[in-house]
Amino acid sequence: MPFVGHLIRSGLLSSRNTALQQGIFVKGTFWRFSTVCFGLSLLVGCSITPPKPTGQTPEKVAQGFPSHFEVTGKIGVSDGKRGATVNLRWQQQGTKDYTVYLSGPFGGQSAKIERRGSTIHLTHSDGYTNRTENPEAVLQSEYGWTIPISGLHYWLHGKPEPNKAIELIQRDELGRITTLHQLGWKIEYKAYKTVDGFDVPYKITLRYSPVQLQFVLQKWNLGS
């Protein structure tokens, strides 16, 4: 470990800490390495470098975000008494149209929700189709779960629903939404990741007591 030895000789580390020099790479002592990195982060840059700003304003990012995209992931759903995991596949096809596939906690069944213009259809795994203006109500009555499809149309990619009252909105230093309260839902953006130059949500938590939804959006395909 020549670098740590150099720090000892130069007086930056005392000789009594030479045990760290030998322990850093010993199997099972990863915590020692973390301690050294924390203590030396100001000297040698062990700390994680924060993401660099893109130079884009939130408005520019919103304007440039593709109107066609696909995202897949999972939703952890809970109503305070029971919980389940839902598989999600969301295909956005323009500013209004979308197709959503949900499967998992429906007794082995699945649901497909399609919006074309102002018309919304919910198709069950047996082929039966409901025409509805309120897909949330159909999901609740048929499957027993509350998932805010209409709001997710916007919330999934980090935007508030337009022309709806915003109770609270907070952003980070890069202009990304971290907290949004809208339509009674409390939405927290826990993590973002960069895809094709856009910061897209990776982990989102939605709460509308007693319902809690935890999204992990694993794969984004922009412009699909």
C-alpha cells in the first residue's frame, strides 16, 4: 500500500494506524475501507462525486421529453392490511394516448388499460372489456387495488398533471421534482437515473392514506 505508506511518512496518518494499511483488503473488513475513505475523502477524493448539472432548466427538459416512451418495472402496493407486487408496463403514445399492462396480484389475472383520445378501455385477462372514464374505479371494484392511472400519465416521468391544483412541489438543485402533492396524493421521487440525456424517475413512492405505492422503474425506452 504505497499511498497509505506515503501518508504515514508525511505525517498525515500516525504510525499506530498502520493496521488499517494491512486491513483494508482483508476479506470481511470492508467496513475498514469505508472508514478510511470517509476520513480521507477530503484528501484523496474517496467520496462519491455528485451528478453534474445538465445546464437544462426544468421547463426545457419538460418540453424536450419524448412524447413516446415505454417504461417497465414493479409496484409494491399496500392498503395497510395487505400487500402485493404488481408488474407494470407503460407505453406512452403521444401526449394523451397510452397502453398500460398490469399483472401480478390479481389472482393470476392481468389487466390492460388503453386510452385513445378521450376513450378509455380496461380489458381483463378473460377478454372482457370495460369502457370507462374512471379506470381507477374499475381497478378498485374489480381487483381491490387503488392505482391512480390518470395521474401517473404525468407523474411517472416527473411532471405534475397540468391544469390540476398543486398543493406542494419541491425540487432539488438540478430542478428535478423531489416532492409533489396533487389530487390528494403525496408523491416522493426517491431516486432518478439518466437515460438518453434525460433524468427519469427510478424510485417513486405515492401515498393516499391508507394506500401506499412504491414504484421501481427498472427500464426506460425513450422514443419507442
